[in-house]
Amino acid sequence: MTRNSTIDIAAPGIAGLKPYVPGKPVSELERELGITGSIKLASNENPLGPSPRAVAAAQAALAELARYPDGGGFELRRALAERHGVDMACVTLGNGSNDVLDMVARAFLHPCVETVMAEHCFAVYPISAQAVGATIRVAPARDRGHDLDAMRALVNEHTRVVWVANPNNPTGTWLPRQPLRAFLDGLPAHVIAVVDEAYVEYVDAPDYPDASQWLVELPNLVVTRTFSKAYGLAALRVGYALSSPAIADLLNRVRQPFNVNSVALAAAHAALGDQEHIRRGVELNRQGMAQLVAGLGTLGLGYIPSVGNFLAIDLGRPAAPIDQALLREGVITRPIANYGLPNHLRVTVGLPEENARFLAALARVLDR
């Protein structure tokens, strides 16, 4: 079978789909360039790493590698339900929050319906929607963030899912309480609203809403969270959705068996209990963000104000060549032309010495 004939027999949404491109691993860069000591500021990972409690729990779980994990993730789901003040039936676990986002697409989207999202939105939304053949409606951004009025104007009788990232990746923009709640209140009953809160722990804006508090009043709301960012467990892939039991039941019908492994379940459960570690990471991020902002000011560069653990930097010219030059300096960042921002470079807030190294490398590259 030739490559072309293979594409011809693929599902309609797959042929034109571009795979998600992750941040380049340090090992790949060093293998390509024959260098050592590189740093990665491309994937919004937590430079503090996971809680020691999570590491200990993961190590203990290794003794049972021959056993399948608890397919329902009982202990983690119970802990999450208690933290959020919901019934366990409202919690759906995923192999990262990407997994639960994909479950939403598979449960509610198909070729005869539409889905609405914002310009510059997280790449997983269009990937999952296109894979199942749904029609995608994209609302133009306002100030690099969600334009809720433009999104609402695209909702019609065919719409089944609306996606809102708060804060948004890769821009770091966020929506305050009143406009977001008014938008959600105004959606028709046949529309599922997904509010993706992957970076919620980092946000200190005074009017930022915790959408999970609206679940009782909004039966078609799905709120997604992750342990990959502030909890520092990106390698283990644990995320979850909070929703009504009725929606959770449908998500669990498409959820793969044993989708969260035993080591991940144990580590996430332990990490959830160490909120002091989260506070240390958030404070490190606050200081690092200030360090980056000050350094960019010295370099005369603009950026999109962010409440996450990353900044989208406006270079005023195509970012791809700058990214390539930074790679040769041993610094991995993320150009985001695929998000419609060809002049922007996204950089994760790192440790103080990593932030300083990035800023020095950027200054050298821009000076060439």
C-alpha cells in the first residue's frame, strides 16, 4: 500500500491533521549539536520539580508494576472530590488534561456538528475536534485573548462544544469573573462549555474565577485541570475533569481502560496533599516572571502580559531564526507561529539562573 492510498482510507478529519509538536527535549538538542549543559524553557514545566512526597509515593508504587492500576482511580478521585467539594461521580481522570479534552471531543463532537474556539487557543482543541470530523469555528482574538462576544456570535443550533482556556496558552491572557460567567450563562442548553484551567495555581489576579465553583449552577460545564504544571508531574501525565455526573458518565464511556498508571495515581495523590510545595513553586514563578519582565524591558522587547508560568515575547520580527540561534546557545524556547503568532517566542519561567542565562543568550542573539 502506498502512502497516498493509506491517507485515502483514513478517517476524513485525519488526512489534513498536523500532529501536535512538543517542545524539543534537552537530550535531542544535545545529541544534534554535540553540546552539554542545555536548559529547556519551552514546555511550561515546573522548574522546582515535584513534591518530595510525590517522588516517595511514586517510588513506593514501583513495587507493584506487575499489577494493573486501579482503573477508576478511587483514592485520587476521592481526594480531588474532597478538595473541590463535589461528589466523586463528578471527577474524570485523564492521562494528562489533554486526555480529558480529547474525551470531550469524542463524546460530543462528530461530522454533523460544530465547535467554537478562540484564535491563538491551545492546539489540542482543534486537533481533537478535527480528528472526529467536527466543523471548527474560530473567533478572532481581542488583545491576543478570548473575545467572548465574537465566540458567542458563532454559537448556533449546530454547536456542541465551546472551548475556553483561562488562562490561555500560549498567550497567558485571562478572563475575569463577570464576563466569563455571563458568557457561560448565555450559552444554549445543547452546548457543552469547557473551561481549561491548566495554569490556575499560578494566577494571582484579584478577579480571576475558579470555574469549578459554578458546576452546580451550570450543568453543561466541564472544568479541566492538570498535575503537569504547578504540581511538577509532567512526565507522569495526570489530569482531570470536573463536571456533572451525567457528563462524567459519558466521558467515562470513551475513556480508555487504565488510562492513568499506578505510579502517576500515587504521585498525584501525594502531591495534592503538599500544598506548601505548590506555594513555594508559585512564589518562585512570581519572582521569575518579574526577572524576565525586567530583562525584556532592558532589551526593549514587548510581551503579552501573562498570569501563567510563561511569557509570549514579541520580537518584532520572525521568531523562528531567533529560536534556532538560541538552540545553538543551548537554550530551548518555543516559537509559536503555529498559534498565529509568528513574531512571538514563548518562554517558560525557570530557575533564577535559567532566566538569567536565557536573557543573556537572547541579548547576544539579537545583537548579531
